[in-house]
Amino acid sequence: MIKFEGFFLLLSLALVLYSFIDCARREDYEIQKLPKWGWLLLIFFTGSIGSIAFLVIGRKPRSGGIGGTKAKKRILPPDDDPDFLRSI
């Protein structure tokens, strides 16, 4: 019985840790229903319930399969944009 409880505790801790890191590493446009800081607080304070909620309704699925994401092109300021610097 103690082994089962230990396994359940370890599993729930891994779920919370995975969802917290996943939420923290995602861009703002990949998260829905709440802002990123809201999901992080929910996961931190509610544990497994917040983790499951984030994994089910809080994130948009990444397109492009494993490792390949189709992210929005980030707007670069003029001093970091190589095309702009070439045109000067």
C-alpha cells in the first residue's frame, strides 16, 4: 500500500513539474483561455488539477510534428533585422 502511494505521489509530482515547465517555455500565443502567468499560478497552487486543466484546455497543440513547430514570425526591431541592415 505504501509503494502505491509513493508511486502516485511521484507520478503527480512529475505531472506538475512537466506541465509547469511546458507552460513556462511556451510562447504567449500558444496558450489559450488564461495568460501565461495565470496558468503558472494555477498549476503551482492547485497541483495536479491545474496541471491536467492546462494540458487539456490551456495549450494549443503544436503543429509540425515532433521537433518542428510552425511559430509566428517574431517582429524584429530594425537594429536586429538583417534585411533592414542590408538595405542601409
